Amino acid sequence: MATGGGGELRPLQQFREAIGCTLCNKEVPAAPKTLHCLHSFCEDCLVRYANDLPDDDRRRELPCPTCDVEQNPPLLGNGSEAVVQNLPTNLFFENFSRHVARDTARHSDPGLIQCEDCEKAGRKADTFCTVCRISLCDRCVERHRDARRTERHELVDKRTNPARHGRWNCPQHENAAPGHCNVEVYLYCTDCRVLQCQTCRATHEPGHRSTTALEAYRDQNHVDRVAQQSDETAQMERVFATTVGQLETLKQQLEERKGNAEAEIDRKTEAVRQALEEESRRLKQDANSIFEQKTTHLNRQIRQLEEIQEKFKHSLYITKGSLEFGEAEDVLLVEEPLVRGLQGLRERFHNYDHTPCETT
């Protein structure tokens, strides 16, 4: 398998950079704590970060140093250390950190099993805790025995009992029954394609061939099998990528059609507006024409009535004057013309439609 400079695997280095603590730049966070946003940081780094927050910020929830998403519960009144300690531990990062430290030490010294509890890298571990499932150096063993939480744990000296210091229980016996061995699984059944402990191998299917896990891993067939599955999955991923590209193209075309539709709507709306304005002008012109015609007719009626009214006034004035100031001869002289004139006016009055109207 290809390695980078210094013999370290390139994918491992890239993975370290992706999961590292951004507060202290450690490649793998120490005692990693996870926030709601799923970013993880060293526990001590988070405590220092929370303590350094301004007073105003400490009255709100703990903001993520990477994305600023706030974390429950609020800092006020709880104490930064207590809040951070109560955050969930990222067990994957914690286990991965132990594996990296152990594998790095084994790479430099194949016979070295590194302590998985202390902070100092490369310290040799000769003791194994069967409860915590970790290897301990001599100094951490003393702390393990003194701590109330771990004082009753069974500690095994790997130098005198090397068969009980495995890191993982057998996958076929996740809840190992009493008496079942807890040795590290190092066998592999090539027929069933499963890891095995020595006890499982003794009771396994007869005729199945087993080898060590290391030898099985070195067999190119396993690598090729994973690579083949990876290639087939990559082909499917490319199909998805092509489909996503096609969907994006359809989305763009839909947006263009939407723009064209909106432009067509605007054009037709403008045409309707212009037609309405033209119709409005025509109707107003018709209304003005009708108004002028009716006004002319009404003015004609007014003039005719005013002329008749004036004749009535004149005839009444002459008649009244003749009756008041004329002599008998004068009245008798004009009696006949006056009576005929007044009768003619009354007849004209009765024959004329004196009700106001707009049309003839």
C-alpha cells in the first residue's frame, strides 16, 4: 500500500487533517467533545475557549468556534468546565486517536504496545484493563487502581498472561459469556469472510480454511474485492452526478421559460392597457359629443321659453296698464285686440311642452 513521506499513509494523514481540533491544531482531538453542530474539539481547548469569551457572550449559549452555532446549555451560572464536561464525548474520535497513537508507535517499534490512557505518546503499556478494554503503562496503572471509578477493574499483566490483553471482543461474541476468551481477534476465515478469536476457530465449521488477519489483509484478493466494489460504486456515483447535471439543466431551462412567460405576460398586459386607454378616449369623446348635443338642445329650449315668457310679461303689462290708467273708451278700443292676444298666448302655452327635457 502506498505511503507518504515518513512512511505514514496518505489517506490517514488527510483524515487526521479533516477531524483535527481547530483550536489547538491537533490532528486528533484529545478527550474530544462534540457540539450540536457535530464539530469536535479537545475538552481542555473548549474550556479555555469558553473562559476567554467576553462577558456578553457568556450570557448566551456556547457558540461553536468553527461555525458559531450555539450550544445548550447556556454558560451563565453553570461554569465553563462543567458545561464542557457534560457535552457528549466523540467516541469515534477517541477510539481513532488511540488507534493512531498505537499504530504510529508500532510503526516505529513493531514490538511496542502503547499506553492508551496517558497523554504522553509512545509510553509502553504492559497492563490491560479487561473492563475499560485499554492498555496501560505502569504510571497509569497506579492511577487506575486509585480512582474510585476504576479501582475494582480487573488488570492483567500482559507479560505473564499475554492471552488476555486483546483490544476487542470477538465479533461473534459481542456480549462474551463468562469463560469465553477476550483475546484480540487475529484469525480470519477465508470461507465465511469473518474475523475470529482462537476459541471461535476451535468450534468453527470443519474444513474451513483460516489464516491470520494480517495475512488475509495482505492477500491482494481482498484489496481487489474492495477496489472492485469501490469502482462499481464510483460508476453509480457518476450516474448520479450526470443525473444531477441533467436536473440542473432542466432547472435552468425552466427558469428561462419562466422568464419568457413573464415577458409575454408583460407584453400582453401592455397591449391590453393601450387598448383600454384607446377605448377610454373614444368613450370620453362620445360622451362629450352627446353632452354638447344635449346642451345645445337645452339652450334652444331656454331661449324659446324666455321669448314666450317675455311676450307674456309684455301683454300683461299692457293689459294691466290699460285697465288701471285707460279711459272707458280706451279700454273698449283695445279690448278686442287684448283679449285675442291673451287667448293666443294661453293657447300657445297649452300647446307647448313646458317640461324640461334633454332631447326633442
